[in-house]
Amino acid sequence: MLLLTTLNVAAKPALQCRLSSGFAAAKTEKVTLVKAGTLAEALGPHRLAIRELTVEGPIDKKDFQLMSELSQQGLLRKIDLTKTRIMRSGDNYDEQAGIFPSGVFAKSLLEDITLGDLSCVFGNSFNGLQAVRRIVFNGNLGHIDAGEPFNQCPRLREIVFNGTIFSTGGPTLAYDCASLERIVLNGLVVQIFLGEPADCPNFKGYEVNGPVVLSGQPDVIAPQPTPITKQKTLEKLHQAAEMVDESLPGDGFLKMIRSNAKYVLASAISTNGHRNTALRLLDEAAAEGFRDVSDMENAPYWEPLRQNERFQKAYAQIKANDQKWREENDYMLVLKKAGPYVQDETPLPDFTYASADDANLVRVRQYFRLDSIAGTGDELSRIKNIMYWLHDEIRHDGGGGIPDVARNAIDLHRACKQEDRGLNCRGLAIILSELYLAMGWPARFVTCEPKAYATDSDCHVICMVWSHNLGKWLWMDPTFAAYICDDEGTPLGIGEVRERLINDQPLVLNEDANWNHQSMQTIDRYLYQYMAKNLYYLSTYQHNGFQSEDYGNRKPGFGKQFITLAPTGSDYRDSKYITHDAQYFFSAPSIKK
């Protein structure tokens, strides 16, 4: 006989003991928590026998981790968290209230997962779940990222959304899920940008059973025709308007998503003649930073309201939001407005490079068998071959950081193979610079940072390598297997790329640039958006050789050991040396200042 128990962990200790005594025979359990992080206490000593578990009340990352452990060490296969509330458990982005903790079920053997209300689900949240067959979202969902939140789940057959979805990223929701057959949308969808899953050969399509207001991929998921006339759908829109603040709380990224959702809801409700609600949502969207001026100016659904005073006030605010955003986040504009580089007479140390005859670099060359990897072609082909090899050998894992080993090519490579892990962009660039140095090409790994470096930690690290034949530095990015040429096919260095971006000169990204062979890179996304943002400040170490980052540099505040190239008029403070002299920073290895 199965024992179904509702347990309140705030109950008296004697009662807790009496209830938990039946857990040894339990297969199905239901517990109600009053405090997050107390699931282990609630389930008691016989929790490994539980096969199906329903949890209600507040939970946190610790409770998720316990459920994962119970599936690995015990019998737990099915969980229902419909009536839970995720509480803050730390300072990381995925440890905040309402946000699903990314990767927490990565090694679990759970087969059936049901979740409740969520503010956000980030990419890679459900990565590598080997046993899961079904994932259901029973509550409202503020935003689900499309950085492949469902990937490498070989038995996953269906993903079901029963509540309102306020926003999605795009285009790839699922990747490499061989058994995935369908994704079901049963509730209202405010805005969705999802396309077809990637490498899911059995996928039969989306099953859309609820209204869709805005679709960024209408050939895949068709939007609900407008005007929306069904009373039930209109009621759902008004309900969503009342829930949007609760579903997308807070500032930052979620605030931006919330303002977009309010604008889309306002447009749909306005189409149906409910002006007061539409104007209220429009006011709130404008106040929270919505900035799509073009849609406000051109969309036909706003025509009846264009002379309305509240509409005009909201339009003025949205226009101001757009201008402010461009001044701060139009990265090409920010880069073009940067102060110029100038020759600087301040004495600075020469950049130095370890010789390929250095004993450690000889060891690197032998360990990796670099001569075989490089091949017997011309110099440029050998430089590219090494970069391509590293890109294939170690995957990029931006959230995984760098293992706690000596920061040299050999130890980092060994750690990746032993732990079956990847590296962030810094780790990859450190290895690539040493591979080049071991082959006799001077090289530096370069930290590329945005103007807002103090608040925007999303920098990127690439490699600059000296071509003896071309007599110049070349841009090599192992994270994306990327290099840049001019319109005549001549490879370019970092300084040249930056200058051509500012001057609107042609640039060409290699066609096979990609991220982990999962998504191809376009020149617009990679260069004109991502790298344009991160080419404001450029920093490297003065000495470049084996284990450069440990060469008296990696200690508390090791960033202070950098030499940073900064535009004139900037306020960069995180380096030991700051220069505005590009000629010095990009000097040929044999040139002394």
C-alpha cells in the first residue's frame, strides 16, 4: 500500500518523527514546506525509497539538488513542483527568486518533471538529462531563453507549456534531443521567437492550442489573427496584463522583457477597442524603458490613438528611451565616439615573448604534436589549422570558467580531458597563445572589454599572433573559430579590425566561424554587435610565454598587471599600465619602444 503524506516542516518534532516513520515503505510522497532549503528534513531518512514526489511551498537550489541526488542514489523518477515558489538562494543570476537554477538536474535520472510559475529559464537549464521523457510547465512563464535550454536529452519526447508564456528568446529551444516529438503550447503566448529545434530528427512540430499574439517565426508558429474577436482570448489578454508584473519581477534583463510584454499586450488589447487598459500598459512600458519607436510610428493598430494625449506622452518617453539606449548600447556608435589613439611618450616596458626554444614551450610542442596539427602548408594555413584544432578539441563553456590548475596549455588540456569539461574564452585563448609561441610565432591573448566594463562583465578574450610572412598581427578567436579579413581576403589584426569598424570599411568573417559547431556566426552578430561592444579596451600582459598568467601576475588583483590600450578621455583604472598609443601596443615583436 502506498503512503501519501502531506508534511508541514514547521510541525512539532514529535509529529515530524511520526510522519516520517512511514517513509521506508513510501513510493509516492507529497510534502508542504514553509521554508526553502528544508526538503531533506521534510522527507526524512527513508527518502531514497520515494519514486514520485510532489512538493508545495517555497524551495531553493538546495532542494533542487536534493531531488537530483535522490534520482541518482534512490528511486525518484517523477516530481511535481506545480505549487512551489523558487526563493533566492545566492548571488548568481540563476539563484534569484523565480528563476530556474540552470543545470541543477544535469546528472539526474528523473523521467517526468513538472514545474510551476517561473520568472525565467536560461539556456542550458536542462542539459544532458539522460532519462527525462517529459517536461511540463504548469504555471506562468515570464521568459524562456533560446540558448538551447533543452539539449542532449536523448529520451525527451515532449515539452508542454500549460500557462501563459510572456516571452521567449529565439530561435532554438531544443538541440540534440533525438526522441523529441512535439512541443505543446496550451496557454496564451504573448511574444515568441522560437523556430524549429536543431538535430531533433523525430520532431513533428509545435502543437499550438492557445492564442499567439506576436510570433517572430510565423512560418513555424503562426500568430493569432488580429483583431482577436474571441471573448475567451480577450479575457486571457486582460488576465495576462494583470499578471505581467508578478511573472516578470525585478530590474535589468527581466525589466526589459516585462516592458516588451506590456507593449505587445497593449497593442493586442488596443486592437479590440479596450483603450484604457491599452494606454495603461503603454504608459508602464514606456516608464520601464521600452524603446521600439519604429513600431509605434508605423503600426496600424495605433492609428485610432495617435491624437490621444496619453499616447503622445508615452510616445515621447519611448523616443527618449531609444535615444538614451543608442548612446549607451549602440555599440558601433559607442565605438565611433571613442576618443582617438595618440602617440604617447610615457616610458612603458617592451612586450616580450618566450622563445620556441624555451624548455616548457618545447614540451608544449611535443605534448600536442603541433607539427602534425599545423600541417605542411604555408604559414597562414598552419596558423589556422592550430586554431581550428583547438576549437574542435575543447568546447567553449562560458559559465564553466577555468579549472583550478596551473594556467598553461598542458595542464588546462589535461583537466578538460580528465573532467570532460570545456573552458571559457580566456582559457581557450591562453592555450592558443602558448601553441603559437611553441611553434615560433609571437602571440598574446587579449582581453577585449566594453566601455561599461565596471558594470558589464561580458568581455571576450581572443588571440593575436604575429605572421612572419605577412609582417603583421592576425586576429584568431578559438571560441568561435573566427578570423577577419578585408574585402580582398587579407587577414587583419585586432587594431586593423577596430579601425575599419570605426571607418565603415568592409570586413569579412570566415564562413565557417561557429560556436561549438552548434550555431554558425554571422558578421553582424559576431563583429558588429558582440565584438564592437568589446573592442573599447584591449589588455594583455607585458610578458608572454608559458604560463603567462602565473608569471607573477595571477594573484589578488591580477588584472592590475595588464597593459591596457584605452581611447583618450576614458576612465579605465584596472591595469598597471594604461596607454593611448596603438603603435606601441601593436608594435612588431622586434620593434623596441
